[in-house]
Amino acid sequence: MKLRYLDRVVKESLRLFPPVPFIIRKVLEDTKLPSGRTMPAGSGIAVSIWGLHRDPKYWGPDAEHFDPDRFLPERVSIRTDVGKNSAICCPPSVQGRRGTRRGPHTQDTSETGHYDESRGWI
């Protein structure tokens, strides 16, 4: 028995109320972004998952409303890669430790580092 509607309800619930509302990473080496800016080594990056999951640019003008049908196959296929590549859609085999996605130039500071007021993230 496949509970397709329940699956969509869970995904939409996690989109609106992510268990981890933001993530913080440390940049290990200078990294040039597509915008042309450079993230210097040693700097920190904070990503608001809560904000991304409510951004009308990716989820449409009704991004704040609960709509499980957002995850219907025909609606997911026309959306940008942000929705398809989110942690709530990808199998654990393509995610890093603890179910997070990481790039080649980031470090999970929650397991390997800590914040020192005089030196920053170490």
C-alpha cells in the first residue's frame, strides 16, 4: 500500500517547518561564487533553510501556504532544482553525514570545530 498523499503532507510539513532551520559551515579554501564574489578561507557561511523553503522565487506566490499537492509528480517536474535537490527529496545515499548535503569546500563545524570569540570558527 502506497500512502502517496501522506508522503506529500510530510514533505510539505518539512518544507514549512524544517527540523534544522539553518546551517552554518566554515569555508576551508578561497571559493569563487557564480556571482563573482569570493568567499575567503576561514569565513563562515550561514544558510537559512527556513527562508529558502518560503521563498516565492522557488515556491510560487503562495509559498507561505500549506499545499501538499506542491509535491505531485507533475508539479515537481516543472519546478527548479531547488525543490528537487532539497534534503526532503533526496535519498540518504546522496547526502553527507547526518543527512546533510555538503560541497567540497565546506566543513561540518558541528562535529569538528567550535567557535572561539578571539579566533572565530576553529
